[in-house]
Amino acid sequence: VKDFRLAIEKFKEDIPKVTGDHTIAEKFNTYRFKDYKEQVIDLLHRVCTVSVETVRIVGEMPG
């Protein structure tokens, strides 16, 4: 149960703590995955593609 709670905590919405300058908090007040879902999926696809291609290229190298 403890491990499950820790895993859930990692995916909670992160609200930045405001200290000093409030500009960042006003312009970027949330980090919601749902707001960036498509961009995150696209970036993951790109990273996976580069990783697979790197393994393929290294595998084709002599020696």
C-alpha cells in the first residue's frame, strides 16, 4: 500500500510554490499532463524512435 501511495504521489498535479517573483506562477500556474498529452506522446515517440535506430545502427557497425 505504501508503494502504491508513493507511485500515485508522483503523478499528482504539481503546483509551483511562489517565492519572490510571481511572474512564473502567473504565467505557468499548472503542470497538468492532460494539457500537454499530445506533446508528451509525440516526444516519447521521438525518443523511442531515436533509441531503436541507434541500436540498429550500432548493431550494423563492424567490430
